[in-house]
Amino acid sequence: MSELTRREFLAGTAAAATIPTFAGALALPHAVRAAAHAGSRSTLRVGVIGCGGRGTGAAVQALRGDPGAVLVAMGDVFPERVESCHAAISKAMGDQAPERVRAPEERRFSGFDAYRKVLESGLDVVVLTSYPAFRPAHLRAAVDAGVHVFAEKPLAVDGPGVRSVLESARLAEEKKLGVVVGFCWRFNEGMSATFERVNAGALGRLLNVHTTYHTGTLGRRPREAGWSDLEFQMRNWWHFTWLSGDHVVEQAVHSIDRLMWAMGDEPPVRVNCLGGRAARAGPEHGNVFDHFAAVYEYADGRRTFHTCRQIDRCPSDNTDYLYGEKGWCVVNGWQPTYSIRAHDGREEWAYSGPIGDMYQNEHNALFRSIREGPPLNDCRRGAHSTLAAIMARMSAYTGQTVTWEKALNSQESLAPESLEWGERATPEVAVPGNTRLL
Ligand SMILES: NC(=O)c1ccc[n+]([C@@H]2O[C@H](COP(=O)([O-])OP(=O)(O)OC[C@H]3O[C@@H](n4cnc5c(N)ncnc54)[C@H](O)[C@@H]3O)[C@@H](O)[C@H]2O)c1
């Protein structure tokens, strides 16, 4: 398995001043030409990088999102993930598989450089669904290659990564490339109808927003004989901050994105976040916390709140509580209820239209925009929601107030010195008051 060097890994997470030096190798004239003329072509060549659960689902949704979409290349660090993903996509596509799943063995790649090989396969669209740590580098390479992108959330795990993503967003705008970020709730009909009304003033000026993501723990993979430290961490990636960003960034970012949405996507000025690790122990749990409680402050003095928890045997909740001058609304992500009420409890509006599959909707929207133009690009907004989550983690880990500017300009890179399949100590669990804010 070849290695991704630190230079390459960091290339995608570097500030605009240090543009990746391997970009030239990825400037694919075919792909650029193809993307520019997608509207007049019948076939859109799709690749997937990160062939896990979400990559499999998203690849199928991409194929269903456009009758001309054909899967031509696949890549993952682990070869068996590529094969199981290929089998699952073929099964899901049923009798369409022979025509729509055309990624033969020679275009199924593994290793840390698999993403480059996928992008060298002459793509129009790529699905980026590896671990969050790699998203900035993969996104930048895709944009350099002139390929439209579907990128899962979160878009980065640290400030340098967000800066890279913002630069990719700018380049994608310049090249008129589509970039749709997997903040899927933005593509849920009931949710977007509700938030559009909120943004248009249906609740009056918002006075309080509290979003929650309280859930149980995620799976763990006990160490197997023959696994190096790096492989062990990669296979338990949710539990290692350098790979996932911690659960406030990896999972709860959905609810922080909805907090941002409620506030008209205005960046908060600063955050104070408490957090810790009360119920996690054992090597598979790496160094992540299991709870966070963030207080965001805005330029006009308002405060919004986000709480998240991954602890078993506690009540679950995934709800947005919005209170405004004129009324309130409680939006439950898991048991869809979309309505707006006056302060006396009267229901003033409720969504009654159809609710489709938001995961499918986001691909339909991307492909439609590629065909009809202009290509949809919500990358900048996705980077901002990602940064809002990262700044909460930075505050919780250090115990300090973290401003938006501080997080955006942070020099803290979570990338390891090297990505060799060898020894790699588990990073220490952060201790507020001791862990430094960088
Ligand atoms: N929008 C949603 O509701 C939603 C749901 C699930 C997951 N996700 C996101 O999707 C992403 C993937 O999550 P998942 O559940 O599919 O995880 P997963 O572990 O099932 O799959 C990730 C795959 O990426 C591969 N990978 C890791 N690093 C790579 C690299 N450098 N190059 C190539 N492949 C690499 C892994 O080997 C793995 O097969 C995460 O960012 C997660 O937050 C979003």
C-alpha cells in the first residue's frame, strides 16, 4: 500500500498561500472538457472515493440522480471496502447494473493514493465519502481536476482544513464546478420549508436557538492481530479526533448546521463550550469526548446553544428549538414535525407536502444543476458550518473562549507527521485548562 506523504496530506489542509504542489498532476484536460460540456452529454462519469457505508449509499444515489450517470472508478484505502462497495452498488442497481456500474477491476483502486487514481479516470463527478480528515485534500484534488463534487460533511477537522476548503470553494466557483455538501437536512422538503419561513421572519427576530444531537455510542472495532497502530485507528476512526474531528464535528455538525441555518448562516463571533469524557474508556474509544455544550455569541449580543452527547442508556434527542419574538417552532429531525406556532400555542403553519428522501434529493439537485446550469455550489456555507463545529471542540478541549477568527486562522493541524502503516500512539485526551489553544 502506498503512503500519502505528510506534504500531500497537508497540501489539502494548507492555507491558500501553499497551494498543493501535486495539483499539476491532477489537471486532467479530459475531465475539464467533460465537465464544461456536461449539459450536452448523455453520460456523466462518476467516481467514488471512500467506499464505506455512506460512499455506497451516495454512489447509488448519484446513479439514481441522473439517467446518464455511470460509475466508472472507485477508491478506498482498504481493498476489501472497494470490493464490498462494488458488490453492494451492483446489487442495488439490479438489472441496470451492467450499464450503470462500469468500474472494472483496473479502475478499482486501494491505498492512500487511490483518490488520485480515481481522479485520473476521466471523471465528470466524484463522490467524496472518506474520513473527514482527508476531505480537504480530496476536495482540492477534485477541483484541480475540474470535476464536480458531492462531498460528505464535515468538510474538515481543523482550521487549516477549513481554509483549504474555502480556497477550493473559491476555485470551484471560478471554474463553475458544482460542489454539494452532505448537509442533507438542507434538502429535506419539510425542513427547508420551515427554515425558509423562519429566515423570512415568521417567528419575528429569533431570541433563542437550541439544537441537540443526543444519541448513543457508535460501533467499535477491537484490535485484530496484524493491525498496525495506524490501521487500528483508521478502523475506529470515529474515536480519533485527528480523523473525525470528534463527534461534535463528525456527527453533531448536522445540528450545528441547522443552528447556523436558523440564524441566516451568520457566523457567530465566539463560542464557549464545555465538554468531557464521562463514559468512554478503552483503546477503541481513542481520545474523543462524549459530550459537549456550546454557547455561541453573536455580534448583537444574542446567544445560541448546541448540546450533543454520545452516551448509552440516556435519552436521545435530535431537535431544533427556535424561539422568536412572534412565535416558536420545534423541529424534530427524527420524528418529522414541521410547524410554526404563535406564543399562545396556536399552530400558524404546518408543512403538509410530500417528504422525499433527502439523501436522494441532494444528488438530484447536483446532477440537475450540472445538466441545466449553473452548477450548485454550497461549499462555502458547508465550510462555515464545519468551522462552527470545530470552534466548539477547540473551546471544549482547551477551556478557552474561541472566536470565529481564531478558529479560522488556527495553526493547529491535527494531521500526523506521517501516514505510515506502523506505530502511532493514541493522542492524549484533551484536558480543559491544560490543553493549549493553537
Ligand atoms: N450525511 C449523513 O447523514 C452521513 C451519514 C453517514 C456518514 N456521513 C459521513 O460520511 C463520511 C463517511 O462515513 P461512513 O459512515 O461511510 O464511514 P465508513 O467508515 O463506513 O466509510 C469510510 C470509508 O472511507 C475510507 N477511507 C478513509 N480514508 C481514506 C482515504 N484517505 N482515501 C480513500 N478512502 C479512505 C475507509 O477505508 C472507509 O471504507 C463521514 O464524513 C461521515 O461523517 C454522513
